[in-house]
Amino acid sequence: MTKKLLDVTMKEREAPKEEEVVKKAGYDWCYENSINHAKIHYDVEGIVEHKYLPWRTNRSLSNYSDTINHAQYMNLSAHVYLQLQFDYLFYSVRKKKRFFKKTKVEKDTDFQVVQQYYKYNNKRTEEALAILTDSQIDIIAKKQEKGGIK
């Protein structure tokens, strides 16, 4: 039993072909994962699906103190073949799970106003924002205005 697909005009339409359903995946970080913790050796020039991007690998490795020198050395050796760059990083970087801590660049202005007024930490400020109304936050913001040109 197959399902019938209907369009907006309630007429039967054809099912999408399998080729259309499959989306081409973007960069999947397989090289960085193999260098850091998976330790699966890839033939960089043999894989057609995902091209090895040395700048992305070097950028991801430059976030950690134990791999920054290796990344810088590969940045200086940009003229070397891609397979040689990958091999150097694969064999020289020790196996370790490295995760980059994401930070919020800019927080909400309401968040900052409430945090400064009550001198709360991040968790307590989020709880306070859930309770406070917009008018109460406006009153708090007006109390914190210091004047002058913005």
C-alpha cells in the first residue's frame, strides 16, 4: 500500500525520486575528527565527496594549546601537498577529544540590565527574566540610565 501524495489543488502528484530526496551533505569534519580522536587515516586525494581544506583544519587545531604549534607549522607550509599536510597532522597530534567551548558574543540588553541591577549570576538572571514583565524591565532600565550622550 503506497501513500498518495496530493498537491494544493487536491490532485494526485508523483512521489519525489530518490535522487532528489538525498541532500548533498556539507563539510562533515571527518578530517579534523580523524586527526583529533578517531585516528582513521584517509587518502585525502582519493576522496571526491569532501575536499580536504587545510585552513579549516588549521583553524580548528589552533584553538588548543597542545596543537597550536602544529597548526602554525602547517600554515607556514601551505605549499606542501594536501596529503602530506594531513599525514603530518595525523601522526604528530596525540589522540584526545578536544571540544571548543562556545561563548555568547553579545547578550540581550534586557539580560544585561537585570544582571547589573540585581547583581545576579547568569542562571539567576534567566530565572528573573522569566518572572519580570516588560514594563518592570523598562523601569529597571530607566533607573540605570546615567545620562550623557549615547
